[in-house]
Amino acid sequence: MKKLLIGFGFSLLTISGLFAQPPNEGPADESAYWVLKLSGGQLNPIPVITPHNVNFGQLEVGKVKRETVKILNKGYGDLVIKKVYLQNGVEFGIKKTTCTKPLDYGQSCEITVEFKPDAPGNYTDTLYIATNDRENPIYKVKLSGEAIGAIIEVSENLKPTPAPVPAPPPPPVENQQKEKQKPSQPKKEKVEKKQPKKVEKKNKKTEKGKEKKVAYTYWTVKPCDTLWDISAKVYGTPLLWAAIYEANKDQISDPWIIEVGTKLKIPKLTPAERKKYEKESLKLMEEMADRPLGPKCPY
């Protein structure tokens, strides 16, 4: 009985000691892990990632260098790597990963990253590892590297020597003698004859003035009508009768005599024309002062 009590007490102390351990340290040994797992306690994974910084150093442009990031589970629960990705993924890349299955206590996996620069320069990137760790679900690994241009050494013995430029062949002797015998002839200068320019005479045509169009209305002469009366009716004043007489000289020879039934043209007058024909009417009346204004109408 004492042995059972001692064993039971030892088990309780072991379990309580496991719970009292600080986080991120993992169980003390594998036996303690199984005791906690069988007792139904809370199991949390604890990822341990090495290294936290990966420096690829110097690398020639066009070449590739690979490094490995290791993930170890030192926690009580299974560690699940949900996703692995890069922030930029241009000069750096993920070649492969073995973190495809849950990691039990003490198990590990690896992620292979590579540096593949296309141009000289200093480059950096960040590797993100998403896990099921409640306290720290995402871990970061910094990547860096320097790309340098490829150095090509050329020995002096391998440098190509420039080919000599051949000199032009001398002209034949016979041609040289013929050229000496030919007398030099003076060059003839061409004299261009200047021809007199033809002067074109332009015929100036006089333009005839366009006749001014005048708008008319018409009046048919009735018995006892005079130009004086017609002017008073159509223009509002009898002093414009000379305008009617002027427009109908082809039908009226004497302004004091107009025949009944004659169709007279009544021109439309502007203010300036009204003044003109008022003066004309008064002038004609002065010239014919001895004549009556019109025949006495018997009607």
C-alpha cells in the first residue's frame, strides 16, 4: 500500500512539474511527454527554427546558391507548417520543403532557399513560416546576399592581334606616262543667257455699277385721283408726290394729267429719300404755280 501511494505521489509530482515548466522549453524527456499526453493535458507545439538569418555572402551574377532552414518541434503538441512563402521572391526563391506533414515531438523538417541574382547589388528578403503555434503563429527568417559581376581574365597571349591593313597597289607605269602626256585643258565656264522676262499686260475691265433694286407697291388710278392725293394716302403726306411721278415717267408725261385705270408704281422710300423728294415736290410746285393742284372732281 505504501508503494502504491509513493508511486501515485511521484506521478502527480511529475505531471505538476511538467505544467510548471516555462513555455518554449519543451518537456524534460520523452517519458514526461507521454505522461502528459496520456493524462489529457493541453499539448502545444514549440517550433525551434535555425538559423534566424541566412546570409548567402557574395555570389556572381547568373549563379545559384542554396541554404537550408531547419524547423524542430520541441513542444507537446503536433507542429503543423501551414504555409511557407517569401515577401518578394525575386532574387531569392524556395527550392523545396519537407515540411508537408505534422511534426511530433522531436521531429524536424527542412526548407531549402536559394539566391539567384540577375544583376549586381545587395539584396534582402524575408522567409515567412506560418504554423499552428498559438503564441507565435508566424516566424520570420531574414535572407541577404550580395551579387557581383562575373570577372573574366584574358591573358595577353590570347588577345587577338589586329590584322595589318594592306596598302593599295601602285598604278601601272603606262597609265602614269599617259597621264603626264595629257595637257591640262582649261575648264569651260558655261555662260547662261538671261532671257528678258515677259511682261503680261493685264486688261483692266471696268465694272459697271449694279442697279439698285427698289421695292414697289402698286396703286390703280381711280376717278378724281391726283398724285397729291395718292401721296397723302400712301405716304401720309402729299409732299412726296414727286417720288410717284419719278417712278412712273414711262406712263405719265404730265404730272397734272393721269388716266383712270393706270397702274402706278409706289416706291418704298428711306428717310433720306423722303427728304429728297419733299424738296423735289416743292420745286416742281413752284415751277407750275400757275396750274391748279388737280382737276375739279365732279363726283
